[in-house]
Amino acid sequence: MWEALRVTLLLAAVTTPLLLVLAAPLAWWLSRGKDGWRDMVGAVTALPIVLPPTVLGFYLLIALGPHSPLMILLRPFGIKTLAFSFSGLVIGSLIYSLPFAVQPLRNAFESLGRQPLEMARLLGASRLQILLRVILPLSRRGFITAALLVFAHTIGEFGVVLMIGGSIAGHTEVLSIRIYQAVEQLNWAEAHLLSFGLIAFAFLILMLLLRFDRRLPLVS
């Protein structure tokens, strides 16, 4: 149980900052771009919300398996497969939780409007200064919301991580899989303990989101 908790927290701790970094440019482009591809990319980004996790996990398992074109390209670097590994779990979590990072960030960027950016340019600010002193501070609400959602969503993943990671104790077994195994073994005490812990954690995350929603303005 404690190993499953360690793997779960480590997965969420790795996935959350990586996904914020990867999702921010995509969310910015979706919020500002006028390209005709924007709706298509937005739909693809949101697919994990509506796809059954096992469908996504199945194709990720194929993509990360030893015979996939991606793994063939990585063989010269000594990488034969990423399936049933912690690295594979991270990749799956990044894809599965992508919309939970992109959408809050996209909303935050859209709420900025163009006036703050134009004023900063008129004052002679560089692109880096605009990013650090205007965009990021005014979008902090979106980043906080995205971080909380991604962390919580990663903690509760089941279908995707089961498909691509299995249940290797100490390596790919996370809490949701541990609950499933406890039920299979008729270990009701452990199943109740872990399930109640995840319910309490989910409730705490929702309370934090509601509190931030009230206290943080859209822009400042």
C-alpha cells in the first residue's frame, strides 16, 4: 500500500510541472491564434475527456511497445520499450491529463485581453519581460487551477495506467490499481481505507478550487 502511495505521488509530482510547461504554449496558441486548425487541435486536445481510458491506454501501449516505429527510432539510444515502466506512466499521464491543463490556461489567457500586452509593448517591454511581468502574473489563477486539476486527475487515474503500466509493485502500481487488487483479494479493510483516502483528497482539491475561485480575481 505504501509503495503504491509513493508511486502515485511521484507520478503526480512529475506529471504536473511537466504538463504545465507543455500545455502553456499550446493554450496560448489556442487562445490567440486565428488559424483554421485551431478548432481541430482543440478537439484533439480535449479527446481524453470523452474517450474511454482503456481506448487511449490501448493505443499508448502499442505506441510504447517494442515493435512500434517510435521504439525502433529509440533503439540506438538503448530504449527498447517504455511499456510497463514508470516513464511510460508519465507519458500516458501527460496525454490523459492534457485537457485538464490546457483548458484552465486557455481561459486565463483569453481573459487577459489585448490591452495589457499592447500597453507593455508601448512601454518598451521585451517579449521575455511581457511573459514574466504581465502574462504569468495575470494568469496565475489559470496556472493554479490547472496544477490542482492535473495533480488530482493523475492521482485518480486507473484505465490508462493499468493498460500501459500494469501493476508492478514499487514501479507502476498506483493507488487506484491497488484498490482494484484489494477488492479482488477480498481485502475490504484496505479497499475501504484507500477509497476513503481518495475521496477525502478529491474533496480537499475541490474545496481548494472553490476557495481560489472566490479569492483570486480573473486579472489584477
